Amino acid sequence: MDAEAKDPQTHAIIGAAMEVHSTLGPGFLEPVYQEALAVEFADREIPFEREKELPVYYKEHRLACSYRADFKCYEDIIVELEALSSLSGI
């Protein structure tokens, strides 16, 4: 069984991200990639919410702070973008 058959949603998200990367290439800041990925998700009809605020829990206590995900796709897949100038050992 191939990867797409195992998880078609993740496969679709990764495919969209790879298209953005191959089209834009390196060198842009994260907001450019985020905007392009939103366009790609819409073109591919991947359901998403952008800049989605999510609650954070610690030992069953909801914290006052929250987490803001770059994208939430298909109701339960969190997508975070990172634009790097180079890879490091960290």
C-alpha cells in the first residue's frame, strides 16, 4: 500500500507545500510562503483555517494563553511553516 492510500489528507497537504516550495524557491520570509500555501490549499480544495487559535491544556487545566497554528486542515491536522535561511545542527 502506498503512502497516499494510507493517509490521503497528509499526502495532499505535503503535495501542496512541495508545489509552493518548487514554484517560489528559497529566499522569502514565512508570510510569503503562508499566503502562497493558502492559495494552493484553496486551489486543491483542501479545507483549512488560517492563523487558527487553539486552547492549551496542562494537566486538565486550560491555560490562559493559547496556541496559534499557521493552518488547521481537515479539522484536525496542524500545519506549521518555518522559513529558514539555512539548516543548523539545532
